[in-house]
Amino acid sequence: MYHSSKPSPDSSYIRPAHRGKHKIFIGMAPGVGKTYRMLEEGHRLRQEGMDVVIGLLETHNRQETAQRAEGLEIVPRRQINCSGVFLSEMDTEAILARQPQLVLIDELAHTNVPGSQREKRYQDVEVILAAGINVYSTVNIQHLESLNDLVARITGVVVRERIPDRLLEEADQVVVIDVTPETLEERLKDGKIYALEKVDQSLQNFFQRRNLIALRELALREVADNIEEDALAETANSHQPAAPYCNIHERVLVCVSTYPNAVQLIRRGARIAGYMHAPFYCLFVDDPDRFLTKTESLHIETCERLCNEFDGEFIRVRDQDKARAIAGVASNYRITQIVIGESQRSRWKLMLRGSLTHKLLRLLKNIDVHIIATDKLN
């Protein structure tokens, strides 16, 4: 994957025409250790013979971070004249001319100073990747575009510097740097994140415990989503027989019918989904050989409205084989939990035709089935 040889500055070196690999270190907030971890990996790869440089490092006066950078080559920053004031930015062209195998670039969401060739640092990173140079970068979860409104509701802070979601989707690897909120608070109080005079203000604003807990969950879930999607894509692209795959996220499916207890089942399923912070779905399987009465149709419409009230998705399919239909939807939607009511059939019919539950259990793998008794719904 990597070559240990380093081109001389005046050689006519031509890099192979392939895109560089991108690894992103993501965290819930400043101070979790993203930059430090990136520098550690840079040192390790350099010791293994790789040509590693620092393209841009922001230490924020953190002594430990500055010390960890020692021994790694730093590409000098470019000085840009901005209305008579000289400001420094990453020198992308110097990195391209230097042609390292790996470049370490801090703060992916940074906005470049006016007069720069590109507006955002992530755009510089894309240029470097297109040149076949591998990049390690860092970013905090609150800078992700799709989470902007949610982060503002959680923290009361509107994040101005943002990156498109596609950067995480296109990255070859996303690593979450995770610490507990308590550990982060200790680092803050010790002056390891900001200057001591800013600590109290930070603890009362962005670094409130409830904010950190919510941001930590966002970071962990975002990476879990990426892992799950990558695993599904790998299975889809593989020519090997598909191996059983366990979903990372819980997803709850409630199976409703024309029986009156369907409304109570939806409420029970919504509670289960709420406990698990899981997406919620309801399924009704239409039998193509029979028509619903007006009362039954109104009942299903009521189920659909209730499902929508719980922010769920109502699914309706036509199939004579209910168990097969449920198993198909469960597979397509990557369901992990199914909620059904106990059978309303007579004991004699169950003996002749078997129960839906038994058929489902034969068809489903790695899915929990909750069978709710009628008396427990009241």
C-alpha cells in the first residue's frame, strides 16, 4: 500500500494515478485527543519507513500536543496578505511539490483566510488526496453539516465552520477518539484545553455535562453508522456467499393486523424503540385474496396515523404468506427487534396450520421477537 522510498526534490517523480487514502479522527469536543492521536500514528508510520509530514498543526498552546509533534517534518505555512495584515495558512502547493506519502492536517472544518486559493481546508485536503497523497485529518462532530441544527438545539451554539457529510462517507477510515465527559472536564480544569481564565466560562457554556453527553453519543453513533454502511456495501460487492451480519443499531418493527390490539402493539413497540433510541417501523401485510371491510380499512388508517405520531414509518405490502413478507421487510430494513401480538387463532387452527410465530422464528436470524400477550396490552 505504501512505498518507503522518498523522492528527491529535483527528481521527475510521477506519482501513480490513484486517489490518496483519507483517515479522519473525530471527537465530541475540543480536547479529547484527536490531534495527539494523529501525531502518534504519524510517528509510528515514520518509524516503519513511511515519508510523513505535518501539513498543518494547531496546538492551541497545548504543551503535550506541541511536544508530540517534535521529530516530524513540518511543511512551512504560506503567508497571505489580508488587507495589509499577513496571516498564515496551510501551503497546499508546497505539500503537492514535496510529495510525501502521508500528510497530517489538523482541523478539517477550518475556513481559510480571504485571498486563499480555496475557501475551506477540506477542499485543500481533497486536492491533496486527488494527487495520490494519503491524508490523516481531525474534526469534531459538531462541524458535520447534517448535525448543525441538532447541535445548535443541544448546545445553544450555532457552528459556523462545517464540512459536508460526504467527507465522512468517502473517507477510507473514521476513528472516534472517545473520552468520558468527566475526563474532558478534568482536562479543562487542569488548563490542558484552554487557558485557565477561560475554564469557568467554558464549563458554563459549551462544556456543560449534558452537552458533552449528547455530543459524545452523536460521535459514537455517526461512526457506528459508517461502520454498518461499509459492512453492508462490502457484503453487496462481495462475490462470496453472504455471511450473517449483526446490525450495530437497533431497529424495531411492529407487525399490525386488523385485530383491535394493533393500536396497543404500536404503543408498546414505540416505547421499546424509545428505550433503545431506535428507528421505529410498523408493517401491515395485505392478503391479496381478501378485501378489507370499511371498518378494517379505517382501523389500518388509524394504525398508520398513530405510527406517524411516534415518528415511525408505516410499511404496507401485499403477500399471501405473512411470515415470508415480514421476514423480507425485516431483512430489507435491517430490523433487530420484532413486536407481534399473540395469535388470535383457535387452538384447532394452530394445530392444522401452525402459528405465525413459529414460522417467523424459522425464517429469522439474529432478530429478537417480542410476543405480547393480549392481557398485557390492557
